[in-house]
Amino acid sequence: MEARPIKGERCHICGDTKAPLVKIPCCNKWVCCDTKFVSIRGGGRCEYQHEAYSACHFHYNEKHEGSWKECKECREFFGEEEFNYELKKSSSFP
């Protein structure tokens, strides 16, 4: 899917309303992405950061059951401190 700005939508991570967006499959939210520029750091957009570092995407990618927020396997993998940080971060999505 090629990223494109979508009128009335915003990135659910950074809140950018003008950035090109894609809907990520793990949580079905719009996030900013730059599909025309690929780099090791993902062009500095939220899609790369979410897919590379979040418990949400990890849970989805590992095909765990239920919500990542209640997943014992993810909590054990990330550890209490990191997992609780992820929970807090996810509740602050714009």
C-alpha cells in the first residue's frame, strides 16, 4: 500500500495531519509512512518505529492471541518496565 495524505485523518502516533499515511495491520490505525524513501531508519516516520519497536506489532507479528495489552508472552518478552512503558505510550496516541 502506498502512503498518501488522507483528508480528515492523522497519524495516530505523532498526530501529523499532512503526512502520507498507511493503515498498519497490527492495530488498524493510520500512521505516517514514507513509501517513496526507504532507509535503515525508515525515513523517520512512525510506521517504521511502530513496526520495529512496539509490543503491539511484536504481538501481531508473533500471532499471539487476544490483545497485546493482556498478553503474558509479550509482557515476559519485553519485561515489566518496557511493557508498562508501551502501555502508557499507547494510551497517549492522539
